[in-house]
Amino acid sequence: MSNDILNDLAYRKPITLRVYFKNIYDAIRTTLKGMSITIKYVYGVKPVTLEYPEVREELPANSRSRLFNDVENCISCMQCSAACPVDCIYISAVRREKEAPALKTKNGQAIRLDLTQYTIDTALCCYCGLCTTVCPTECLTHTQDYEFSQYTLDNMKYDYLDPQVRTWRNRLIKN
Amino acid sequence: MHSLNEEKLKTELLTVNMGPQHPATHGVLRVEIKTDGEIVAQAIPHLGYLHRCMEKHSENLDYRGVIPFCDRMDYLASMSMELGYVLAVEKMLGTEVPRRAQYIRTLVCELQRIASHLMFFGTYAIDLGAFSPFLYAFQDREIILRIFEELSGVRLLYNYIWIGGVWNDINDDQLKRIKEFCITMSESLKKYHSLVGENKIFIERTRSIGVITKDLAFEYGATGPLLRGAGVKWDLRKDRTYSIYNEFDFDIPVGSGEKGTLGDCWDRYYVRMQEMHESIKIIQQCLDGIEEGAIIGKVPKNIKLPKGEIYQRTECPRGELGYHLISDGNKKPYRLKVKSSCFTHVSMLPDIAPGLMIADLVASIGSVDIVLGEVDR
């Protein structure tokens, strides 16, 4: 078996002296040509790399980064959790009592259910944006926030009813 | 005495694992190679390290929810991946796609083809020992990714092409930037080719290496640049046209065996470089012809496909991608089978590899340009 393979290498024919020197000449000529292009890059092209911790990039306006739910406008319709392809949104809600004062969302829809839990497992989330497009009150949005690494997986679960998480609103939502 | 010497000189093949964490295999591909010295006697690819059950997953998702999973197959050409699936669903649904949406789709798919081939160009140069072309290619790729980021919101896994149209509209500023990009790109492509493709060392490393003949390509059903590199003029965009590709004027570059044998690594490299020029042509025609109008057609909120099945194939940067979609009349696909070109191409390795040096095997794998996400799905 091994002999057959060695015979296959026979396509490397012996070369003449002329071809030998032409090969050397070609190699030097084309390499110099490449080097001249590289030197142009050294002196002619401005650096494009952002030096990250010092320079922070502003993401485009419709960038799909960390999810934020403005729970005050949420009507618990569960459309986001139904649309989610990886099932990472956990919602539970109870019927709002009749005696309680009537609440309305920003765009005038009556809130008939009280949220008791609204959690998104950001570690599972695939940032596809399908949940934000079905949201009728536009309370669930993608933000431009991209620095949210955590030490444990559990910390990636965001409970948007948590008062601390709610304070993000001022920072994330403009208007 | 004679027989004793022969006994002593007997050689054995040495089994070496290349991968799964080998940088030259472009992902998690393990190639089990039996070597005779430095020469490969046998190469067996082992797949499945990146299997994510995409086909089974999609049976439990609604038709819109499958699109993000399509992205994750070939993560370097997500737009092209989406297009095939979306076309299949639209054909079954009978949706009319607005003209503007079709233009935007063509635009992003061709930009994606350039981005993907630039990635090939860069990584292939790294495989063969040249590092700086990779950085130059990424500079240009960054411009495309930035435009995609503004259009869809993310850089790689877009979920941008939706059933019935596209998600966001493209604005004049972005169109202008694409126009400028086309001009600079066709110049820098020539520069890249003289930097890498015409280099004597590169030619010596790639010519007559990893030859895929026409017969071998037909036998396995190879598509895309592999088939065109073997000298077959076959491009689905022209021969089985879809979307609005029939309105554009472009050529199909084929390999000619200019530097060595027909269908060698250099031919495949050159076909890809030429394809980028053709993509630029299509983009420029797109920019001239783009119309005002809606970007998404009338699609019901809950998509229910009629009973039946469809096979839709599209030309992706790496070859032909086919979606076989079976519907039983419910909200979810009954079965979604994906025919990926990379799987076909990686299966050709046992036939390409014997007789190559190990370093040439790396060059062959690089020139086939596989993405393991698409191989394993």
C-alpha cells in the first residue's frame, strides 16, 4: 500500500536548470510584490481595531443586545414566551382584583393581570428578537447594553420585577 | 538473510488524530489519518462534534421560530441560510414578496457571499502560513458586518430575512455606503489576488494538490465552488433561478487548470475570488434597480402551511443548500430535512487525501472551505 502512495508522488518531475532559476526568480519577485502591499498597509492604512476597555463602541440603535422588560407596561399576554424559540421567558400572573385601581399601559391598554413573575434566562436566550416583535405594548425591548458577564449561570436569570433590575430603566430606556 | 532484512524493514502505518481542536480544520472536525512517514495513506473524517439537533428542534417550533436555528447552521453565511428556508415556506404559503424586499434580500445575500469568501481567503492564507491577508480580509468584512449590524441588530446570526419579506428597511445612507464599498472592494480584491493568489510560494503549495475531478465531483454530488473549480458551469442562481436572480447579468466563473491540474486547490481558490467580483456586479445592479415600497408582504399572524411537501434549494457561498419541508397542516413543520453542501464536501476527504503530505491535506481541507456548523447541523 505504501509503495503505491510513494509512486503517486512521481508527478514531481525533475526540473531543468533554467526552470530552477526561474522558480527562484518568480518566488522573489512575487514575494516582494506582496511585501510592497504589506508595507502600504503599515504606513498607509489607519488602524481599525477598537482598543476595547478604553474605547467602547456605541452599538447601532436597533441593536439586539440585553433584553429589558418595562414591567409597568406589561399586560402579561404571554405572547413573548410563546414566540420564544428556546423557551427562556418565564411568566406567571394572577387576575387583578376588581377593587384595585384601574391601571393602563402607555399606549392605553388596560392591565387586567398582575405580574407575579417575569424572568428571562439570558444564558439561554439566543437574541433572535422574535419576542420583541410580538409585544403589543412594546414594553419588552432589546437594549444596547452589551457588558453583562456574570460569574455563575444563576446570575444570568433576570427577574424584571426585582427593584434593582427595575432601576436599569432610567439608564436603558430613552424618552 | 534476505527475508530477515525484509522483516526488519517492514513499515507500519501510524494513526494520527487531526483535530477536533486543530486550528486548521476550521471548527471541530476530527480527521483520523493513517500516515506513512509524512504521506497520508488514509483519512477518515469523524463528524458530530457540533451536532445541535436542528432538524428535530424545528419540529417543535412554529415556522417563524425556525429561522434563528437556520442561522446557526452556517454561521458565516447566515443570510443565505435563511433565504432558502424562507423561500420554501413562502412558496407553500403562496405569499407575494414585495419587490423592494426581494432587492434587499439579493443585496444582503450577495454581501454575505463576499463576507464569507473573504473569510475563506483569510483563513486559507493562514492555513498556508501567511497571516497578514487574514487581517486585510477582516477589515473589509467588518464593513459588511457593520451594515448588517445596522440592518438587523446583530453581527452574525441575523434573523433578518423573514417570511414575506425582511425585518428592517434599508436606508439611503446604507445604500450609499454599499455603493462605496463595491468600488473599494473590487480594487482591494485585485490587490489581495496579487498578494496571495499570484505568489509563487502559494501557487507551489496549491497547484495539483487535492485534485477533485469532474467525475469525482459528480459521484459525490459536490456543488458550489468545488464543482465549478472542477470545470463544470453550474450555478443555481442561473440554471435553476430563484428569487429575482434571473434579472441580473453575471457570469459563472469556472476553474481552468491554469496553474496545474483542473480542479486543484488553486482553481477552487480562484473561482471564489472571481465569484466575489460577480457578486459585486450583482450588488451594483441591485443598487441601480432598487425600488421604493413595502418591505414585508401579507402574512397571517399564525402561519399554517397546507398539507404537502417542498424541496427548495439555493446557491449558498459554500454550495447548494436544500430544505425539504413536509407539512401536515399544523402550525409546526412535520419534518425539515436540510441537505447541506459541506456534509457532501467533507465526505470527499477519504478520496482526496491518499497520497498527499500532511501539510497538503491541511491545504485541501482549507480549500474545500467547510463550516462544521453546517456539516453537523
